Amino acid sequence: MRRLPYADPGTPPLTSAPAYLWWVARGQAGLLLANAVTGIGSAVAMAALPYVLGRLVDGGLDDGLSRELWLGSLALLAVGVVLVVCNVVGHRLEVQNWIGASFRTSQLVGHHVSRTGDAVTAELPTGEVVATVASDSLRVGEVYFITARFVGGLVAYVVVAFLLLDSSVTLGVAVLVGLPAVAAVLALIVRPLQRRQRAQREASGRLTTLGADTVSGLRILRGIGGEDAFATRYRAQSQQVRAQGVRVAQTQSLLDAMQALLPGLFLAAVVWFGARLALDGEITPGQLVTFYGYAAFLTEPLQAATQFVQSMSRALIGVRKILRVLRVPVTGADPELLLDAAPPTGGGDLVDTRSGLVVAAGSVVALVSAEPDETARLATRLGLLGAENLEHADDIRLGGVPLSTLGLAQVRRRVVVAESTPQLFTGVLRDELDVRGSAVADALARALETADAADVLDSLPGGLDGEVAEKGRSLSGGQRQRVALARALLTEPEVLVLVEPTSAVDAHTEARIAERLVRLRKGRTTVVVTASPLVLDRVDEVVLVHDGRVVARGTHRGLLDGATTEALAYRAVVSRAAADDVPAARAPLGSGHAVDEGPGSTDRADTTESTIDEEASRATARR
């Protein structure tokens, strides 16, 4: 089986659901062809069993234990062996087809959603997106799971048709006409089943959306007393999903019952009719056995055809939902932004013409503002994060080249922005850190040391090979932040932008991280959004931003000692940030302040108070 995940899941057609399903089939054509061969072999072997058995009955009745009887028995054994081998190998191929198609679809949706930014949630409910991976992708795989049985059943049906007509035209016509009639009756039930499945899928998507929205806003809902109201809405929607599920189950149970009843009645009619022909001498006892076996066998292709129609109907419903997600425009879908132009040789200054920010190549610069959101917005603009920033890609220049001409994929490789809220996923810590899959052991060790994250290795059984729980819940807030910092460092980009990378750690840890960060990133452009004196004192340059414009720049010490209006504004921001750290360090858990309660953490208040005292002494001396 092809190794999963796919290195490149491909680019599917978004025109229609059948076109998408055909594209998936072409992507695993070899596997489907091999599966079809085993399916045909299995079906033909099953069809051959009644034929060989009938010949054995007639031969035994006429000649007794003859050589022909023994040869026929060996032929029956050979047919059985072929049937067993085809079934075993065929089932393995069926599962591979199912998993391959399902995973390809899930991977396509995951990759696409990660490139749409918030545009996908603006056009589609969150529940719809989740359901495409959790449910619809599996429905796509089901089609290719049943395809081989369906193809094999069709081929076997044609083979049996010729054998039946060759033995007895009357009974052969009765069998070949009766089964399509049974299939037509079953098809009448499939259409209402499709409608009810579609209604259930819609209700389930709304329920998932409501659940996701409720969970994401649970803290706010509790604060305003709206938790019960949303719980009531969720309960009501759950009942709607249950009612739709019951309707689907009712129709499905009727279809299942008819699948057993109608072929059974048909089989009984064939046996009765064949027995009458045998009594009249029109067919031999062996032919009666053969016709009975054929009639029993032909119920298998009938069931395979019914299952194929059901699977196809569910897949078409699911693919239409998937295509809605895949049709959401990619962030920066302008072709000029997506073209990978050749990068300029060498590094260069990072310039934002809108704010007047100039970051010299190879320097470590800190952005400071009285409004933290202001510098955070500037940081995301430097990396063209968000559709609103892509509109101003010409304003950001790297080495004198506007980012709009580089192509979004190249920008993502060369400029990495690590936002303030760390997002961790379930998986092995080593994979969590090395997102580009190219880091060696020494690089991992350096990144973890710089982020002062050695305690994370101790807290996870297995260290780097330990499992990170969902959203990093097994780690403290500070540990999650330091893992995210190590992850960003391991990408080793030309430009690294860090937004509040030390806000959740104690002062001693922050000082170590600041010193190591500057040392590790020496010679590579780094921008840090922070107001912490412990970090500001170690960077090459500090830039003060006000109302979206750069108003002052210099070293931390130089701005603290300055007498200009901008220097006074800088001291006010830094002193306020230092003072805010005192209650944050002393606040109890659950108070809303981010503190690192992980192993090895220390109280941030001691270092912060000494920093405030130091700044106060300097201000007194100046006066």
C-alpha cells in the first residue's frame, strides 16, 4: 500500500461530485484494478461452484465412483482454493482502497483549510468543516471498498446468464428476469433513503457547529449566565438529529428486510419451478442443483449492487459538502501571490513602509507599544498573516523586494511568525517540534535549550518520543509556550517574528531565554514583540510604536536614560509592563493571568520587583 500520508494528495476537480470521485479513482487506479481482478475471480469461482457440483451429482448418479467423479471433486477443490485466495487478498485490497480514498480526502480538506485562514469559517459553519473529515471522507472511501464486489458481481452475472440459458432456456429466462425485477423493487426504497440521509447529514452538521461554538465560548457564556440557554439549544438540536437518525434507520431497516425477503421468495420460486421441471424430465437432478446454486449465488451480486448504490448515494452527498469546503478561496489566492518567484540572493533589511519600521538584516529588534495589540498586528503584517494583510503585501519588503512578488509559499518559508497563543496538537513531541521534518538531534537540543524547555522532556514519559496530549493539556501554560518557541526556532527562517514569547514564564526563566535567544539568532533577522525589560535589555535595538507608526528607536538603556517625549513614553510603557507582572505572578491559578506552574518554575514577583526598584532609582537619580 502507498505510504500515508500522501506527499502530495493532488489537485482535484471542483466541478461536480462525480468528477471528484472519478479523480480519486484515477489516483489509485492500480489498486482498484487489482481489487477488481480479485473481485471477478471470487465471483466467477462462486458461480463455478454450482456448475461443478451439478456435474458431479449427475456423474455420480450415472457412473458411481468413476474417474470423472474424482476429477470433478479435485476441480471443486481447486475452485474452492481460488475462492479463498481471492477473498483473502481481495478484502485486504478493499480496505486499502477504502483507507487510501478516505485519507486522501481528509488530507485535501486539512491542507486546504490550513491555507484559507479564517475565510473558511466566514463562509461555512465550523461543524460542516469538521464533519467533512469525521464523516464525509469515510463515505468516499466506502465507494471504493464495495466497487470490486460490484464489478465482480456484474461479470459473474453475465457468466451465469450464458450458463443458465445453455442448460435450460425456460428456467434461465425465469432467473435472469426475476432478479432485475427484485432489484427494481429495492431501488424504489433507495431514493427516499437518500433524502433522509441528506436531512440527517444537514442536522448533524448543525449540531457539530453548535457544539463547537458553545465549547469555544463556554467561559464567556458562564460569565453572562447564558450557559443554560445554549445547553437547551444543543439539546433541542440533538433531538432533531436523533429524530432524523430514526427516520433513516426506519428506511434502512425496510431496505435490509426487503434484501432478505425478496431474494428468499425468489429462491423458493426457482426451487419450486425447477423441481417441477425435474419431475417432468426436462432437466436432470444435477441441473436442478445447479439452478438452485445459481439462484442462491445471484443474490450476492444483487446485494453488492444495492450496497454500491447506497454507498454511492452517501458519497455523493458527502462529496458535495467536501467541495463546498474546497471551493473556499485560499488566503492570498491571487495567482501573483502564489507564484514562487526566485528569491533574491543574500539577506536584506525587513521594511514596513506603512509604519516606517526598518529591521536591519541579522539584527534582533524588539517592538514596544502602549497598546500590545498594535505591535501584534504589525508582527502579523510582517508575515502576511490574514487576508487583510495580503492586500498590503507591497508594503512589506525583504532585501528591497516586495513580498507580493515572492509568492506566498516562499514567504511562509522565509518569514515565520509565532503568535502569542501557542497551539499544540496531539502527537509525539519530536514531531510536534520538527514541523518541517528536517531537524537533526543537535538542532533539537539547541532549540530546547534556548527555550529553556528541558523540564518538558522530564515531564513526558519517553522524552522526545513522549506523547503530547490534545492541545498540550498535559503541560503547563509556560511549558506550552516554551515548546511553541522551540518549534519556531527549529524552522530556522531567514526572518523570525515572535509575539510575546515569554509572557507565561517566571522572570529567571525569561532572562535565560532572552540571553540564549539573542545568541542563537545572532546574524539572522529576528523581531520580538514584548515590553519585558528582561528581554528589551538584551536585544540589539528597541522600536517604540504609536498609532501604527514608529516614533522612537534605540537601545533599551538609551531610551530609559533619554529626556525626550518619546523616551518618557517608552519608560511609561516599560514601567507599566513591569508593574503588571507583580500581580500576575502572585495571582492564584484560574485568575486569568498566565503563569508557569510547570516543573522548575519560580515566582516572577521577586525579579520583577527588583526591576521596578531599579527603574525607580534611576528616575530619582535623573531628577
